[in-house]
Amino acid sequence: MNKQNVIAYVLILITFSLSCFVIISKEKEMDTMSRQMYKLKQEQTEVANKINVLFDNYSSINNALSFYESDTDMNMAQIREALVVLDELSANDSMLMGRLEIIYDKQIAQGIELSEVREEYSATGGFGVLTGEVAIGNTEVIAEPIEILPEPEPEPIEEPVVFSCPSPDRSVDFGRYISKISFNRDVRFTIDFDIQDGQITNQVFSKKINTKLKKAVAKYLSDSLDTTNNASSCSLPFAIEV
């Protein structure tokens, strides 16, 4: 074997060795990459499962919130209805109490008048003024004739003219008086008042309301009611729906 053949054989052997080394290295890299891809795939699967769980949890929470929101809205509607009913009952109670107080005062006055009439009747026996002298024992009785005095005719009493309470002018819009006032819920109340000498007096509200609303109502009454004639125990209901 000559020297050239030996060199060629050595080169072939080196080339084959390098090729084997490269192939083995590539296989190792492929195996490593395959393992990494498998691991990545597992991690992606795990992440996808977690995302699905989160989505399911979100859906459950969203459904629960929707249910509670609907239930809350229904409860709020029932509460609003109950508040409206309570406001109406409060207004009616205030009106009834006012009327009962007026009737009670009238009955007290009538009771006093009846007591005075009863005392006067008991003192005279219903026969006017009795006069005379009475002697006791054997003494002669000298009596003056009973004089029955006619009861004086009662002087005519001029009863004050009572005018009925006026109704608000429909052309006056109550809404523009409360346009700058904010309300969180429906408001219902009644205002009692008198009209004296062209002024609206003795204003009493059936429930506690804020100062701005009181001023708005007073201004509305002043602009919408005819205050020419005097009137007492007037009442006007108000309902503001939100």
C-alpha cells in the first residue's frame, strides 16, 4: 500500500467519524428538542386547563351576580312600593289627626256652651228671675207676685263668611319649581295651610322634607293659588315620582 492510499483511507475514516459524530449530535439535539416540545405541550395543556377552569369560574360568578342583581332590583322595587304606601298612610294619618283635632276642639267648645246653658237653667228653673219674701212660723207671709220676665231675644250673630279653599291654577307647572332639586326616590306628602289677608299662612307639612323642597312648594302655592278670599284648614297633596 503506497502513501497516497493510506492518506486517502485516513481521510475517509476521519470523514466517516465526523459524519457519525454529527449524526449522533443531531440525534441528541433532536431528542432534546423533542423532550422540550413535549414539555412545552404539557405546559400548554396545563395552562389551557387552568384557563378553562378560570372561564368556568367566571361564568359561575357572572351567573351568580346576574341572579343577585335581578333579586336586588326586585327587592328595591318592593321597597320603593312599600315606601310609597307608607308615605300615603302617613299623609292620610296626618290629615285625619288634623280633622280629629278640629272636631275635638269644636266638641270642647260645645260642651262649655252646654254647661253654661245648664247652669243658667238650674238657677232660674226655666222661669226667668224669681223675687219674693218668705216669713217662717206664725208670722204672716207677705210675698210679692212672681214676675216672669220674658227671655231676651238673642241678638243676631253675624257669622264670618267662610270661603272654600282655592284649587291650584293648572297653567302653573309645579315641575319647573323643583327642576333644580335632585330626588333619590319617590316623595309623597301633604301640606295644610290657611289663607289670611292675601297671604298663605300656617303651613304644616305631613312629613319632614328638605328646605329646598319646602321653599319650592311655598313659591308654587303663592303663584298658583288665588289668595283674594280668606280660607282655613286647606290641604293639598303632592306626589313626586322619580
